[in-house]
Amino acid sequence: MAQSFTATETGALAKTVEGTKRHVLVTGAAGRIGSYFAEHSRDRYQLRLMVREDDEGIDRVRPFGEVVYADLGDLDRLKEICDGIDTVVHMAGDPNPHATWRELREANIDGVYNIFVAAKSAECRRVIHASSIHAVSGYPADVQVKTNEPVNPGDLYGVSKCFGEALARYMAEQEGLSAITLRIGAFQPLESARSEQGLQMLDAFVSQRDLTQLIQRCVDVENVRFAILHGLSDNRFKRLDISDARELVGYDPQDDATEELPQLRDLHLRDAVSSNAAGGGEGSGIREEV
């Protein structure tokens, strides 16, 4: 996967009537990102919240929208819950950077394929796909990665996210479904930047409100057929370049992890930052299989 993925445009894609709320499906709605997005978007959109029956936190998200039960492996069920949906915000998947390939394949390969096929079958306007900083975490820690540079995963989790990015582009360019894929950084409450773990993630940090704003802007923007965007806060040290997100969808991040630790503003943090910036330590790989 040496080619770089950039934004392309087409004509107006919205199918909602002006003045009405978009119907948005959030997968992984009981998870950290999905639940926060739902809570802070319930007045903006008509939300359908996809969860699994064994998910924790389902009762907490019930006030935010229509709760539906589905598994990413059930394509027929996914087609049903995509019916009448304008935009799918796909946050479900295996988020573990240390997962084995077998674990990753079920949710991050087959599951991603199923949600894109279901969205296409239901004539949804757009899918917003949760990729990860791990898709490019193989670059040296002091390199700021741009969206037009080749993928360079640092672990198998990142490899699975690269598949989602490639599938998103295929669905946009060949199947006519608008797709925006977000390389999400270290999604944490703002106060987490003050912790020891937060120090290791200062260049990859994205606050809850900043990522929610970015997703909302990706839902609302017109005239985008395909894009890969980077989801970080406005940190002084940015592992990923966020200029495309600013220019294409009007992203205006409000937070900076280093502002939570003012005494670090003038320090050179290269040695404190992990090469796998969003997770730290050794990620998934084939070491146990060779």
C-alpha cells in the first residue's frame, strides 16, 4: 500500500431535506468515542445507536437516541439498521493495539467490510470510518506525518486500520459512497494530559470535545467524496499534521495537551514520546507466530 490517499470531491451528496436533522447511525455507541459523540450530538442529529447485547454502558446512552442491537458479523442485520440513515459514524471495532490478527480480523476487517456494504445497500450518503494513528505509527517519532504520505503501520492493529482506509477509498471512488476516514489519536479527557501516561501522548492527544467537533464537521460537510483526515487536538507538538482537516471540513480544535502542563511548554519532548504514540510499548505483531 505505497500509494497515498488524499481528498477528492464530487457534487452535493446530501439527501436530507433542508431544515431537517440528519439521521445518523453510530456504531460502537456504548464505547468511549461513540457514547461521548452521541451525548453531545443528540440535539444536532436524529441518532440511531448501535450496540451489542453484552456491551457495558447501554443504559447510559439510551437518552441520546434509538438503541438498536447488532453485531458487525451479521450483514443482514446491518442492512436493516442502515435503512433510512444519511451518515454512518463507524466507531465499532477492536480497539486493542496488542490484539492478535485473528481478533483483529473479525471486527476490523470483516466487520468494516460489512458496514460499508450495508451502508451502500441502504443508499446511505456517507460513512465516517474510525482509522487510527497506528496506521502511520511506523514512522520515526520525530516525523510529522501528512495525509498524502504512504501508510506505515507500526503493528498489526495499524495494518487492520490501513485495510479500512483502502476499503473506504474503494467504496468512494468505485461504488459512489462518500467516505471520510479519521486517523484518531489518543482520545482522552483533557485532564488525562496531566498524567504520566498523558506525558507519553502529548503529541498524539485528542480531547473529547475536539474529536466530537471533527466528527460533526465530517457529518455536515458537503462536496467530499473521499478524504483521510487526522484527528488530533491543537497540540504544540503534533505527531500528525491536521491542516487538511482544518481546510476541508473547517476543523477548529480548542485544546492543547501541553497547556495542561505549562511547565513543559519549552521542553524538547522527543525522548518522552513513544514511537507507537497512541498506545505506548510494543504493539501487536507476528512475533508469537514465527
